[in-house]
Amino acid sequence: MTPLLATRTEAESRFNTALSRAKVTIEHTFGVLKRRFPCLSLDLRLQIQTSLRVITACAVLYNFAKERREPLPENEPLADVARPNVPAQRVDREVGGMALRKVIIRNFEW
């Protein structure tokens, strides 16, 4: 979801602030997971259901390591791995996304 380019109401401004905070938290979490589990930084060449299980397993192992206060590994560069040159498929969801954003702004209890 993207923030509004220009806010016109207080609700839209609060939406942008909340979205920005959530995105920072999520991006930080993804960074930490990728650092602990480098496989998540590479292309998972697996079936979608298997990829979902790998990602879930990494999250569970991360929580286990966090409970045990295991230190994060040093920030080492990833090994050079050949990646296939696959063009990204663009799915146009802009109209549906804007409608969803309006519903969230209108109904969210701030």
C-alpha cells in the first residue's frame, strides 16, 4: 500500500503517519530475518507452498533464537549466486488499492 501524495484531511494525514511507521517496522523485520537466514535474500526456487513453509520456519526459528538471546550473525556479504534473468510480472492493482485505502482511512479507529 502506498501513502497518499497529498493529504486533504486529518484522517488522511494520520493514515500516512501510521502507514509510514508500519512500513519501517516491517522493513526492519525483513532485514533482520534476511540477515539471520540468507536464503531469504536469494531466490527461493521452490514451489509456492514450500516457499511459504521455509519462510514460516525461518520466522519460528528467529523467535526461538530471540528467546534464547542468540546474537545476530555479523553482516557478511552474501555469496555470489547466479540468478535467472526473469522479468518481473506487473499486476495492475492501483484502482483496487486506492479503494481499499479509502475504506481504511474512513473506518479505522485512530
